[in-house]
Amino acid sequence: MEFNRFLTAPGTFKDMCALIEEAQILEVDGKFATAQQIFNYSPTGELYRIQEWYLMALTVLGKVTQEEIDRFLAQSLFKDFTSNG
């Protein structure tokens, strides 16, 4: 099964933040967050937040469907589970 390139090769975290900014899904002080604000969101390294927002941004922008994300995540988790077995 082939997946959308936005899921298989999202680029760097800064690239992901730029796409989140484009989707305008986060606000800081009543204004849409910039990619830099998103990237600097967590000084403790909670990068999973960026990954969550990235997936949300993909659906908002119409680049992937929620079903595509679900299939991709299910296959990725299955692959991880079976390879560590």
C-alpha cells in the first residue's frame, strides 16, 4: 500500500511547523501562530505536539484524509509491534 508523501516524508520539524502555520489552526494572543512560535512551543522537547498538529493541519488543508492518516498509523504501529517481537 502506498501512502501520501506528506505522511511518509514530512520533512523537518521546521517544515512541519510551516505547514501548521499555513493551516492557521493555532493561536497565540488572539493571532494565528507563526511557524517559529510553533517550533519554539516546548523547550522540554515535546515534539509529539508538533506531529499531532501536523496531522491536523494536513486534513484542514485537504492534503490527506483522516482515513489515510488512520491507515498509515495503523500500519506503522503494526510494523513496529511485529519488528520488535
